[in-house]
Amino acid sequence: MKNVIQIMCVTAIIVSLGSLASAGPVMWVNSETGATGNQAILLGTTGTTMYATGYVFAPRGGISLGPDGMLYVAGTGSNTIVTFDPTDGSYVGVFAADGLSAPNGLTFGPNGDLYVNNETGNNVTRYDGLTGALIGVFASGLSAPRGGICFGPDNDLYVTSAGSGDVKVFNGTTGVFQEALSGTELVTPNGMAFGPDGNLYVNDEGSNHVVRIMLDEPGNEIGVFASSGLVAPRGGIGFYGDTLYVASAGSDEIIAFDSTTGAKTGVFSSEVTVPNGLYIVPEPATVSLLALAGLALLRRRR
């Protein structure tokens, strides 16, 4: 009965978020410091609509919706992963704390477990996606991994290694190192996201632009994709429809770019001070798929 109730709650949360996104992009943004600092802020087409505040210090790149429908935020300064109810911004609790060392980026894997970049630990730690229990170090050999961590279409784990100026790729099941993606355009890679074209887009904080890595091209061609108006882009980057959104921490803006050409199309928000990580609520069609995936995961773990 408990699992049935949990499944119903997850469905309700995800459907609620989907209805928010039906009118346009809606996103949760980590405000690292400044006037709005130490909290996650929900932004919509009409401006700020909600705050998830308290219990988190200096949140950087890590923010994501979990398979249980809760909002997960990495408290880099507090060495914790905390959860909030995304429907009203209320604090739920500390999800994980063991093994964390300046946690920055975070992502949920295809298996439902949580993977976290530890910026000063120079590794990725893995946690049980339901209990938050530390499973162990999943990947190592990194140098100051920041906000960029995600699983690719190939199910490998991609991590930005800011200290070494590259993106490191690990086997998504074993954590074994596969390869490093590097080029002169990558100086201090931070956040990243896979685009609808299957290529990898990386915020480069050190050179103030977004780099595109063409994974389907021989040698993984790397080039500057977008740069207009960006100042110290950190962990926040994501797609919605035909638009790429990037958190420009140095200018306190979320900037919008055409997802095909890289041309700047406007400023989505200038309400958040030092915006870092961002999580864009998926479009309604994608939300339906997420709901089905979340239900399948919960049933499989019963």
C-alpha cells in the first residue's frame, strides 16, 4: 500500500510540474550568493514564483528533480544534498551527507541512483536513489569537477574536470575511465547538457562561452557555439524547445540563445544573483515519459 501511495504522489508532482511548463519555460535556479543567495528560485515566464530556501549553503551546479518527484539541491558549502517539495518550495530534509566534499553537480542515473561531483574530493560519489545511503566512489582521477555531470545517450557518464580543462567520460555501469574530450576552446569547463541533436554543450567559465562537442563527428569536433553576453557561465545550462538557456553568473542573468545557430535571443531573467545550476521543468510531452519512467523505477525497486 505504501508503494502505491508513493507512486500516486510521484505522478501528481510530475503532472503538476508539467502543467507549469505548458505555458513556456519554467526553471529552478540555484542562487549561489548575493541578495538572493543560498536558495533555489523557481522562475517562470512571469518572473519569480517560488523560493526553496534554508538548510542549504552556497548551492552551485547541483539541482535536479529526482525519480521520487522531489527537488534535489547540492549544498556546496554545507556538504549536504537536501530535498525540497517542488510544488511549494518547502524543505523536506537532508538526503545525503556521507562522502561529500564540496558537492557541486549532481545527476540521477538510468538505474535511479544519485551521482555527485565532489569539487575538492576530485571524484564522483554514488548514492542509493531511494535511501541516500553512500554506495561508494564511482569515478576518480578528476581535477575540480564542478557543475557538469550527466549520462549521455550512450549511457556513459560525462563529467567536467575544470582543473584539467576537459570533459572526462566514464563507463556508466562500472565507472571505468574511457576518454577525455579536450580542445583549446575548453579552459574551465563547468555545467553541460546534451542537446536535442545529440551533441554535448558545455559552459566554459574561463572563456565566457558555450562550447559544442560534436560527438558524431570524427575526432569529436569542438567549437564555440554561443558567447554573446555571457560572463562566467557556471553550472546552469539546459534546453527547452528551440532555445538554449545559460546561467551567466557574472552578470546575474539567465540568457537565451537559439539552439540551432547559437545567436542570442534575449534575457530570460535578471532576478537571481550569481545564478549557478538550473533545472528546466520538461515540456509536457517529456513529463509524461518521466512519469512513466519514475513509476517503472519505483515498481522495480519494490
